Amino acid sequence: MDKKYERKGKDILFEHDGKTFIIHTDGIKRKKLLKVAKLMKKAKQSPETLLSALEEAGIKVSVEENGHEKL
């Protein structure tokens, strides 16, 4: 499972299996961002686990596949 995390403006991007997952952090308080960081550390097996946890926390995530955004 190869993952690469980076910051782009207020968003967090990570790549996995040819997909780019964009976690939109605009307007999220610091405490919730720390929760996001903990979830990202736990999501070593499956990005789907991370995505579902983020959505439950009310954090918007979008996915780009081959340069095209999917919601």
C-alpha cells in the first residue's frame, strides 16, 4: 500500500492506487484536524476506512481518478 500525503493550500492530498484523495480542511477547527491526522495514521490497510470515518466526522472528501474529479 503506497501512500503519499501532502498539503495543498488548506487541503490534504494523498495518493493511493492511481487515485488522489482530497480532504477539504477549510473551516475545520484544529481539534478536528488532529482527529483527521489520527485517522490517517490508522488507515494503513484501506483508504476506504479513512474515507468513511472522515465522512462520519462531517469532513468533505473528494476523489480524483486520472485527473478527473469524482465525488
